[in-house]
Amino acid sequence: MFRRLLIANRGEIALRIMRACRELGIETVAVYSEADRDLLHLRYADETVCIGPAASSGSYLNVPALIAAAEIADVEAIHPGYGFLSENAHFVEVCQSCNIKFVGPPPAVIAAVGDKVRAKEIARQAGVADVPGSDGPVRSEQEALQVARAIGFPVLIKAAAGGGGRGMRVAHNDVSLINGFHAAQAEAETAFKDGTVYIEKLLDRPRHVEVQILGDQHGNIVHLGERDCSLQRRHQKLVEESPCPILTPEQRAQIGEAAVRLAHAAGYESAGTVEFLLDRDGNFYFIEVNSRIQVEHPVTEEVTGFDLIQEMIRIAAGERLSFTQQDVVQRGHAIEFRINAEDPDHAFKPSPGLIETLIPPAGPGVRWDSHAYQGYRVPPHYDSMVAKLVVHRPTRRQALATARRALDELVIEGIRTTTPLFRRVLEHSDFINGEVDTGFVDRFFGQK
Ligand code: ADP
């Protein structure tokens, strides 16, 4: 096992990784930007290193600064968390050349699945259906029109390097297709320095269902069940739950097996997520692989009892998976709510600033993953998530009751958060009945 590990991230996930390391007896090195001197996990670190200015390009994305910190602090491994450099194959190569173990998949796997067009090819080779669409990238207006007419409108233009819902455009006809094609290319070029786009059929009110996988360095791959992440705003997840409330045991087994097949075809290693859309007829279609730990991993941890971050670290250290597929059992129901510093009453405008009062919920069935504390100032430079409230109960009904109770207990003053939105969502009969699709939040707010 590693003696010392550097956490190349900030916020709640840095704290989460810190907790895993401390329980494994691994020393930790925390890095921070000039805007992040007050981060909670810095208090628990064995060593802290300032790596640059507030702008993440100069700090959390600054490869030379991170590697210098790792070498000076003499670490054996780096955990990247999510976002920032977690899916950057170049960074992994640099780590390797410096003899530092990156806690994640090998660079070739990250590069292969990070290109969504290649990931779709891998899925097809593994016999896993992807959303019908273009056969590879779409390079011209003419090609875009041909593909759209063949699969039928409406279609979705997507960025091959995409993430975070960027570089995505819906088209209902020829005119919006041409406009969307150029807009998606330009957005992808700016966001990812890669303007490659492809086209998929726009599924009608699908659910987002994803499978957690874990693979070791010895070719063993298991899945840890699914998460339903249908509650989204503008293609960004807000609430995630496990298990998916509407899957039959047969569908659950099928989607899990499909994810493992795909992971084998990709030579997958470490923790990852295989994402699918489930249509209204119960068919599921692969959309992408995320080659990192995800924000919503705690719902899987609660339901399966495995510590995913510790598992990732053990895998990176070369250990074999200590359990098999038969050992994975889903117990009860878990739901996660992303408490973001955003104002849901004003178009989700970011709301950074001083947290004057914070009373987090607690008690039976409640997990609070957060770096926020009373007196902490949420900086304006980064992702707006300040906490993840996770509830876990024997049944979904009980989980909903615990969620209502926990959200009522939660007091955050000084900044606006998504909390009031979740209180309303929990009163909505569609959510209570487990009948939401990816357009639910946008429609729900559209009604107002
Ligand atoms: P990103 O990597 O940018 O998050 P994804 O491919 O994971 O993009 O898709 C994000 C979300 O966009 C999905 O959860 C779903 O809500 C929506 N989406 C993606 N592809 C389709 C599609 N073909 N039809 C309908 N909705 C889609």
C-alpha cells in the first residue's frame, strides 16, 4: 500500500479522499490555490502545498505545479478526484514518467473512452447498443443533414470530447440542424480545444441510468449496481438515487452485464461509470463512460456497503478485488441531493459568499459530505457545489421521508442554495412515484 498520496483536487471530494486515506493509514498531501486557504481538508493533511493562483488554469490544472508539489512532498500516488485533471490522459502520462501512480485508469483507456465517438465504437464491438446516430464524427453540413434525415428529427448534436452538457444542441429541422451544428462545433472547440461533433437521435423523455464499475489491474471487473440520475437541469444532475426505482430485476441484470462487457472491451481499470439512457419502452442505450470517481458515488456506497475511494486506492496499489460479483448486494434505497450555491428562484445564478450560519442535518440514515462550515466563504472561482446530502433507508418511501426531514433540518444562511428546490421536488407526485425523466426539472420550472 502507498505510504503517502497527493490529493489533486479541492472541496468536498478532496475531503472525501482525505477521509479514505486516513482510514487506510496513508499520509496525505493537500494542495490548494490562493483562493482556497480555508479549505477544510487542509486541517487534516500531513502536508499542504500552495500550487498557484485562484484561476484553476494556474493551480488545479497546472501540471508542472502539481508534479513539483508531488516530488517535493515525496508522494507515491496522486488521486485526482473528479473534474480538473481526472480525465486528462496527458497528466497520467506525466505522472507515470515521474514514477507516481495515478489513481485511475491507464492513459490509453482514458483517451479511448474520453472520445465519445470511440467509446460508442467500443460499445458496439462489445455488443452493447448505443443511441442510434451517426457512424462516427460528422464533418460537414451535408453529412449532418444526411444523418438527421436518415434517423429522423429531432436529433442531438454532441461534442466528441464533451462533458458537463457543453457542446450539445437539439435540432428539430434542417435550419436548426445547420445552426446547431456550427454552434456545437464552436462551443466544443472553445471548451475542449476539439470541435469534433457527432449526432444522436434525441430520445423522448428518457431516464438516465448509469452503472458503477470497478476493475483491478489483473483483469477482474465487477459492477456495483445502477444509479438513476434522471433529475437534471439542462443535462446536469441534481439528484441521484440507487437503485433505479423502475428497473425490473431482469433489466438490472442486463444493464449491469452490458456495463461489465463494455468495460472488458475497453480494458478498463479502476472505478468508472458506464452511462445509459432508458427509453419509455424499457430499452437502454449506451451514451458514455466516465473514467473517474463521480460526484454521485455515495449512493452506491450506501447501498452496497463498499468504500469506492478506498477500493480505487487499493486497485492502484496493485491489489486484486477482494470480492466477486456475487458478493455485491443492493440493500435499501439511497438518494443524494446536490446542495449547490445557486439561486433556484433566479435561474440558478451562482451565489458564492460567506456562510453565516450552517446547521447540517444528521441523525439516522443521513450522510453529509461537505467541506462547508459556518464562517467559510464559498469562492466564486470554482464549481458551485457546497454539500451532498445523502439519505439511506430500507425502502424508497422511508428514504423520501428521511430526505424531507433532513432538508427541513438544514440551515444555510448567507448564500442561496438549491435546498428550497429539493423541498419542492420532494412534494411533487411524479418524484414521489419515481416517475421523473431527464426533462422533469425544466418542465417543473417551466410551469411556474
Ligand atoms: P455530458 O458528458 O456533457 O454530461 P452526456 O452524453 O453524458 O453528456 O449526456 C448528458 C445528458 O444529456 C443525459 O443525461 C441526458 O439527459 C441528455 N442526453 C444525452 N444524449 C441524449 C439523447 N440522445 N437523447 C436525449 N437526451 C440525451
